[in-house]
Amino acid sequence: MPHVAVLGVNGRMGRCLVRSIRESADLILSGALASPNSSALGRDAGDVAEAGPIGVTVTADRVEALAGADVAIDFTLPGAAVENLEAAAARQVPMVIGTTGLQEAAQAAIRRLSHGLPVLVAPNMSLGVNLLFSLVDRAATALGEDYDIEVFEAHHRNKVDAPSGTALRIAEIAAGARGRLLADVGIHTRAGQTGPRPRGGIGFAVVRGGDIVGEHRVTYAGIGESLEIAHRATDRMTFAYGAVTAARWIIGRPPGLYGMADVLGI
Ligand code: NAP
């Protein structure tokens, strides 16, 4: 049975991952990594996840956390995710990365390390959002620049990056469908005398509050009509199930950089 290391075990997602692995009949938790300052160090990972003892002690030592793992799943912070991937690459442990807010330097490091290791990066592991990505592409291609694209996202008050990785991916796909780069057409702030909306621009609206798990809505506003495509996550276990599915899928793949579309075949 495949052995899985969970990196970021004390986070909201890390706990869901431990529960998801525990519920599965075909996976074994083999390691659990937390930060060097974590309150979870030395505790049983199952207890941390409120899933009952599982026999794996939470550690801040990457070598210990990755020992015996067939695959690792990372939901931490951008800097930690790259360091974790370097450690996984040194031990040839394939890795699934759900961490968002990865800047260009981090993305470049991931691309470089994926030449020698199978790595899957997905800003959103849910089936619904990955289907939404392909609908966004289709709508942006069909409607063209006569329709203004706006991306709305809402998340809980503790989220540390904005716009969400999912919102950025939506906008990247929509820009690409029109032969543009998001860096050239993204509109991240509006205040004061903004002037008229630039043709082809892609705007973002961000809400942070309470315990919102994750909402994304893409609007294509034309003259006389608008189209909306929306997704609402109500339980973060949906991301954990997706990550665990990706972890099963990536074991034994050749080195390379993969996404959820590869896993889901969409
Ligand atoms: P979170 O609750 O803040 O969890 C992150 C955890 O990482 C923290 O609790 C921290 O706990 C731990 N950590 C920090 N540095 C670490 C290190 N060097 N090694 C190991 N663990 C470390 O955040 P979350 O809601 O779980 O989200 C985590 C990431 O996943 C975010 O980037 C979020 O946007 C993303 N996310 C992605 C998806 C998706 O589907 N791809 C879905 C939800 C969230 P300790 O200090 O106690 O170790």
C-alpha cells in the first residue's frame, strides 16, 4: 500500500489530508511535517487531525517526515513548499503541491526540480473547479474581447495570499484564450478616478471574511447580457480528496510537471 507524507500537517488542509488518508482503505500515512515552531511537534498526527491516534509523530525534520514515503503532499507556505520539494527531490519522493501564492522564483524552482521528479502543482484540487477551468477557456474563446471578464473570489479571514491561486489561474486561462498574458491585462486595484475600463482587461474582486471555504465566480459582461460561471466549496475535504487522488495518480509517473487536468483527464 502506498505510504504518504503530509507536509503542513497542522494546517487546515493538513488535518483534512490526515483524515482523508485515514478514511481510505489503500493509503498509509508514513510521515507528518510541521514548522520548527509548531504547537503540533511531538504529537500523534491523527490526534492533531482529531481523527484518533494513527502512530505517526509530527516532526519538523524533513528527512524523518519523508522517510519511507512513496509520495508527499504539501499544503504549507510558498517558501516552505520549495524547500520541501528540494528535500523530496533529493530522496526521489514524488510530490503533490497544493500550496498557493507561489511567486515566479518559486515556480521556476519547481519547474527546475520537476526535470528529475514527478511533481503536480494545482492551486485548486477540486473536481468542480478543474471543470470550471475548461469552461472558462471555452467561454473566453467563444465570446472574445467584446465581453469584459471579471473574476470574483471569497475566502476565510486567515487566507494569506490574494487573489487566490485559483482566481489567478482562471484569469490566466481566460487571457491565454484571447492570446494575451495575464501580466499585461490583469486589473488588480480600482480606486478613485480609474478612467474607462481598458478593452481586454481582466479585473479581480477579493473578499476575505469569516470561515468562507472558497468561492469563485467569472463574469463575462457584454452589451445587453452577461454570463456567469460560479463554483462554491462548502467543505475543504473536497480539496483533500482531490489531493489524495493526485497522490495515488503521480506514483510511478515519469519526471515532469503535472496538473489536475492530467489526473482528471479533462
Ligand atoms: P494553514 O491552515 O495556514 O496551514 C499551513 C500550515 O503550514 C500552518 O498551519 C503551518 O503550521 C504549516 N507550516 C508552515 N511552515 C511549514 C514548514 N516549513 N513545514 C511544514 N509545515 C509548515 O493554511 P491552509 O488553509 O491549510 O492552506 C495551506 C495552503 O494551501 C495555502 O497556500 C492555501 O492557499 C492552499 N490551499 C490550496 C488548496 C488547493 O486545492 N490547492 C485548497 C485549500 C488551500 P505549523 O506552524 O503548526 O507547522
